[in-house]
Amino acid sequence: MAKKKVAKKVVKKAPAKKASSDVTGFASARVERLIRGAGAFRVSSDAIAALNTVLTDFGTKIAKYAIEITNNSGRKTVKSEDIKLAASKL
């Protein structure tokens, strides 16, 4: 009896997401709520986009510094204390 050749299924993995500064990571509605919560009555879409960019850039800086703190502590897991310390230092 001849054996049948079975084609193997090829599973493609999704490409890893890149963390870059041009990605706005927050929902526009949430950013608008932040501005309105601070007391604004009207908010322009440009203001929402600008704050979103600033928050994303600053959040990325905090995350990178927190990773450095984690690595210097000999750990692989970023903890809330690392984030708080990084935010207080920047």
C-alpha cells in the first residue's frame, strides 16, 4: 500500500506590533472627557489630537524608563511601583 502525502497546514503569524511615537494610543472620546473633566465647555478636534499625541509620547517615555528600572532591579516584570517611580522622575 502506498502512503498518501498529506500537505501540512501553514500557519502565518501576525506581525508584531511596533511601538512608535506616531501611534496615538488613546480613544479620542476618552481624551475629550479628560479635557471636559478639567473644566472645558467646548473642545476642538485639534485639541483632542494634540493632547492624545502628548499623552502617548509621555506615556512611552515613562514606560521605557520603567523598563530600565525593572531591568536594573533584576526582574522581567514591570510593576506598578516601577511606573510610579518612572513618572515621578520624569
